[in-house]
Amino acid sequence: MSDQLDLTAYENKSLLRFMTSGSVDDGKSTLIGRLLYETNCIFEDQFAAVEKTSHQRGDDRVDLALLLDGLAAEREQGITIDVAYRYFTTARRKFIIADTPGHEQYTRNMVTGASTSELAIILIDARHGVMTQSKRHGFLISLLQIPHLVVAVNKMDLVDYGEEVYQKIVKEYSEFSQKLDIHDISFIPISALDGDNVTTRSEKMPWYQGHTLLHMLENVHVSADKNFVDFRFPVQSVLRPNLDFRGFSGTISSGTIKVGEEVAALPSGKESRVKSIVTYDGDLDEAFAGQAVTITLEDEIDISRGDMIVRKNNLPLVGNEFDVNLCWMDEEPMNPRSHYLLKHTTQKVKAYVSGIQYKIDVNTLHREDADQFTLNEIGRVTIKTARPLFFDNYRVNHGTGSFILIDPLTNRTVAAGMIRGQARDVEQVMRTQHASNRQSTNIRWEGGVVSMADWERRNGHKGAVLWCTGFSGSGKSTVAKALVKSLFGQGCQVMMLDGDNVRHGLCGDLGFSDQDRSENIRRVGETAKLFYEQGNIVVCTFISPFQADRDFVRSALPEGAFHELFIKCDLEVCKRRDPKGLYKKALAGEIKDFTGIDSPYEEPANPEITVETDLHSVEEIVAELEVYLRQLKILQ
Amino acid sequence: MSSYTMTHLKQLEQESIHIMREVVAEFKNPVMLYSVGKDSATMIRLAQKAFHPGKFPFPLMHVDTGYKFPEMYEFRDRHVKDIGARLIVESNQEAIDKGTHPSRLGNDKCCQQLKTHALLGAIAKHGFDAAFGGARRDEEKSRAKERFFSVRDEFGQWDPKNQRPELWNLYNADIDGKESVRIFPLSNWTELDVWQYIKLENIPLVPLYFSRMRKTIEMGGIIIPHEYLDTVDPDGKLGLTDDQIQEVACRFRSLGCIPCTGAVRSTATSIDDIIQEVVDARRSERENRIIDLTSDSSMEQKKREGYF
């Protein structure tokens, strides 16, 4: 780094926030110390100090872990007791590390560190293999929806750099991770102590063909993880410096917005247009998620802190009772009878825990009954608020799907919550399923001559996207073809998008990695949207194993337009059917990443409709689907 | 989608602005601590951005020990006037009158009297419930665990083991009457980030940061400008004599009180030079600040007592 720098490159770096977790002995501090050291982010005097301490202790090597111990108490105990933030930089990226302890009593700290991380590193000691806590960390990372996980198998020097040891850990952890909701997992064998595969390729592990850890950190693509679809602008404050200016300041939680776009303020529902997007550095034409801006509107409407500005045709959910995953963070246990203050986006509202479904044993992932949560416990509860909140599912929107609970007596932050959705009992579910007043939002075709309403009037039915998801061989295509044929016969404007067909052309450049699968679904979703907007009933048949991808397509469409059809069939039946002979190949190892064999399938959490092809005939199912379409007035 | 990305500086800036707006919305009477250094200068620019087109709705407060460099006082008064901010200056006058000095009391006690005591007195006097500080987590080991919102009891004390967890961008600003909160909007910035931002934003600074030839006396690796020798060593304890004077190119990497701030050898006369130097640096920024060296845990001790 002593060479003359390209300072411009340094100014245009991107930023990656990641967390590291592992137990006291997994070598986490050594790894971070190594990253800081190798990227020249340790200063000479700091290095001299740890060198001195190492020698005093009688170590023959400089203990890089000593660079990280912050507080006197833990220096004495030799352990990390809290989340500490560390920084290093390369010419490509600045890195913020949330360094969190791994032992049991500090789940709270790990959740805290995870909440702002875009990537997580789990360290596994090669000698000990996959331990309970490695699984616990994976579970928490999945719960907090960190999009990228790197499993670093450390201390390879102590197992003679053996590939078998490494492969065994990879296999075991991969199997475990199928139970989790993590889309991108990579593995890497390292020795943090000696630096193998940390910033430079290890000569001692020629069998490892992948990238170094630093290379992964520098290159992981994170901007695509953000939600740029659903515009959500929680108002932080109303800025009124003089009589001529009234603006709404805040940070855009998700989505994008342009000057001139139609917006609505919640909860009032008043509509207006964006007049300007003001910043100190000049007005913007367009702003996007993560930007802190001040928005002015064409009309004088009453908006205050805690309100949310959104696009008229893309609204968040609203409700005062919802299902959440909750992590309890206070010494004082949860009291289901007391009121807490819930801070969500920029507002605070009184709330209480109205029901506890279960707590999760983070070691076994088993669900257990509970009357309350104590420190470091996690589980599913129902929260009721004094007034309705505007929120989204945490999975699709971290900003509007997360909250904290504050104890009004102690002012402490006692819990962190991730919203799963509206609390629904059976009766409500039935009502939604058969709601006859469900209507597709009015969409204007940008610059088009023919409006969606015109299309629908001529077609004699409404547009809809019917998304069939299920295992290969579950009967998606069979059901879809029969449905399309029947609808065609009734004069419907119908369109079918099938997994195999798009793979030939539209998505011919994509493979079957998790990332490519997601991209495949994204393209299909966008295509379906275009046809939907011209009034078609679009029947899509895709394995689409990940809820996040299906949710993405849902979020890209107006509310009520997307119908998730879960084509349910026992995996064993699918394997027996094996219409394309794919299961046979996958089981023989000829195809990799095959859903149901060595790649996970996430069953839909709340599908609009579920059909079971191993129990009912195709004709019965088609009839059932048409009844559903009539109930929703998609068909007349 | 690639157009919806921000550089690291832009992301840090947006985070700081979000925090400042949150503080103004949640607290009744915030203040921004102003130490006249580069971090304060950066914080002020962020405050200007956060509340544009208005002025930032809180005063600046300089806790003056009386030992700051003359260039700092001059710059402070001019800059505050230029940006139209309100400045409060507070000191522990009693201690200053008694001649409190590190060479007489020891560094720790001197800081305790002139900084911590003065700061806590000023916060109580004005009834501030939130005070922005420019501290960064990369400055010092115990600061690495500091929160954005750091709750202090009625004596301004920090309890590192009893901190509130901070999740997502949801900050808990609730406190009881006598408590207050220190806010650190630059927590995630590093020294390099600050310098890059100063360059990008063209932020004015005290000239002491830039190198020039200065008459100095070197003592135990610390470079003391000759003109300040009497302030550093009022009682002549160090026994330094004029024949030790050397003319060296030097600058100040961070600015504190004259007796506790040494210069470093440097030829950096521009921001670009400084950035190059920071990237090359193998010495940490506060090293020339004598206050951190007393014991391995000295900063943590000070923080517990209510210093920053």
C-alpha cells in the first residue's frame, strides 16, 4: 500500500457489513485480526502492544486476536463479551465487521450484530466438526435473513490440511442448512493463524479450487439483495424552516421514487404527487432505498412523524395484531400482561404480547410450549398494538418488517421482532380465501393506449397470475395445461409460462445455482407482469423452491393479482412418477442442486390455494381452480 | 439496478443523517459538542445536510480547557459565524484558575477536571438531554463497543456491560429525567473515511492539520512546537533548553490540548497528501495524544467516568 494510491478508487469504494460468529475457541478473533493485519489496517503501535503482550504470555507467535479485545473486564477473562465493530478497507471495499460472541448466553448480541449485516461468516473448528452452536448460528442467520453465509472451516493446519475432514464438514453442514432459509452458502477451508486462504491462496491445500475469503468478501454482490420494488418512506420529521417550505424528512426504507409520481400518505390515505426530492447537494429526480432525503408534495396534506408515504398502487399491510418471530433480550423476562412500547420505523406505539405460539430451542430447532420468554429466548408470538401499523413481511422488507420493544419502566430495549404477517385465525383465513370483494388494483399502462380496464372489458375476465409451485413431478405442468385448455375453451385470454420453455430462450444463460434460480424466477415474474398488465390470465409452472423468490414476484404485482398455487404431492410419489427421469439422475449424482434431493424446497407459508395431486384427479383440480377464479370474480 | 448503489462515503453519510434526524425528533434539548477538530467539522457538515434547507436546530458547545491552540480559537469563532450557528463555550473556570495542568496533577486528573467535570457541569446547567460527539469506533479499543446512542446516568457515567442493543436502524431514545444520551453519528467512520469526506465536501479545517516547518523540541518521541513549550511545561520540569530546538516539517494528526498533543513528522501539506499518509500510516491516530497512554485501559476508565 505504500505505492502512490489511486485516490479516486478509494473514494468510490462500496461498503459491506458482515458479521462473524463462532465460539471462544474457533479462532474468530484471530481471523478478524488476520484480516485487519493483512489489509494493513493495524497500526504499528497497536501491533507492538499485542506483540509485547504475546511475548509476556510466553507465546512464540503474535496473537492477532489480542487486537480485538476491547474492554478491561474481558481482557481479564480472555473472552469477548459484547458486539464490537471493526473496520478495514481494501481498494475495492470498506468493511464493517460486527464481531459477536458465539456462546449460548449471548444470542442477544448475535441477533443485534446480524440485524445490520449483509453477510455472515460462521467459523467451524476443523478438529471438532459441526457443533451444536454452528447450527444455532445458522438458525439465527436464517431467522434474521442475512442473504449470504460463508462457512469457514478453520484450523485446517491442525488436521494436516486434509480434504476429507473438510468435505465431511461441508456435507454435514449442507444437509443441516436445508432446513434453513438461507439462499447463498459458500464453504472455505482456512487457517486464520497462518493466513491460509484468508487473503492468499493456500499452497498447502491445492485441492481447494475456490476463492480466498477476502476475495469472496470483496466480490459478493449485495445490492441485488435490497428491495427496490416497494416504495416505503417512513416520515422522520416534518421540516418547516420557513413559511414557503414544508418537507418530509426520512430515509427510504425500500423501493424508489421519482418526482411527479403519485403517492399516498398513511394512515390518512390522502393522495398527492411528489413535487421535489430535496437534499443539501441539490434536488434529485429519483431517490432509492437507503437514501436520506426530504420530500415535498404538490398538495398541502397533513403528515407527521411516524406516517408513511407510499405509492398509491403498492401498499403495505395494515393491522394491529401480527405474527412475529421475537427474540427476548432483557434480564427481566417477558410479562405477557404488561404493556411495552413498540418502535417500528419512526413511530412508537403501545403494544403487548397477546399470544405465544412456541419458543424454539435454538440448539435442536425444536418447538416448545412457553408462557413467557426469558433472556436469549426466541420464538413465535402474536403482538397486538394500540393502533394499526403499516408493515411488510420481514422477509421482503427488513425496514418495515422489524421492530423493537421497549420496557416503559426501565427504558431498556427488551426484545427484537420480525413480522411474519398479519395474525390470522381460521375464520379470517376462510374469509380471505373466498372474499368476493377482492379486486385487482387499477393499473394504468404507462404511455399505453389501451388501459388494463379496457383489456379486461374486452376479454370478459380479469387479469391474474396463477403461480404453480411444487416439486418436479408434482403435476404442475399437467394441471396447468389442463387449466389453460379449459380456460381457452371458455374464450379466455390465457398464457402459459413453463419452466422448461423459458429455460430454452429467455433464461437460456442461467444454470441451477440458488442465485441463477432466483434470477430465473425474477425474469419470469417480470414477464408474467407484462402479460398480466394486458389483461391475461398467466399460468406459470415453476418449481420455484424459495419463498423469497415467490414473494418477490408477488411484490412486483399489484395486491390481489398474484395467486400462489401450491401443487402438493408427496416427494416419494414424485420420485416414482419421475416423468423426465430427473430424479434418477439426481440420485445417481449426475445432476446437482436438484430440488428435493440435494437442494431444498420451501413449502409456501400462505398459499392462496393448495391442491394435492396424489389425492385428486386433474379434472377435479381444474374444477376446483375454476371455482376459485369465479369466487374472486376473475372469471365471470 | 446497478444505478441504485452508493459509495461507502455516501452510505455512511446517509446513516449519520438518519441518526441526527432521529435525535432531533426524539429529544427535547440536544446539543452538538464541538471540539474544533476534523471530526467536529465533519459532524457539522452532516448536520447541515440533515436539516437542509433549514439550519440545524441545536447549538454547538465547546468545552474549553483554556489549553487549546490559538489557531483553534480563531478558526472556531470564524467558522461558527460563517455557518450561522449558535456557539456555547463552557469551562471549569475554577479549576483553570487554580492552575490545573497535566504536569502538576497528572494527565488523568487534569482531564477529569478540565474536560469531564466541565462537560457534565455544562450538560446539567443547560439541561441538555442529548449531546452529539464526534468519537469514532476505530479510534480506540473500548470505543469499538460504543453504541450510536450511549445512555449515561445522572453522573454522565457509561456502563459498558449494561448497554442497550441497537438493531436495524431502530434507536431507543427513551430515558429518565436525570439521564442523558451521548450520540455518536460518526461511529462507523474511520479516520480515512473522515479525510476522504473532508476532501469530497471541501470542508474547512484548522490549518494545524497541515504540515509546515515548525521550531520544535523532541522529547521521548513526542514533538513539541517550541512556541508552546511554556504551555506544555509551565514549571520547567522537563529541563528542555533552547539548544534542543530543531526545525522540522510536522503537523498535528489530531487536535487536543496543547500540553497533551504532540505533532508528527510529516510533509503533508494538502488533503490528498494527508489521505496518502493515512493509508500508509502504521501509527494510530491517537498515539500522539498522551491521554490514552497512561494505562492500557485508560480511555475505558475515562468513559466510565463520563468523559465522552
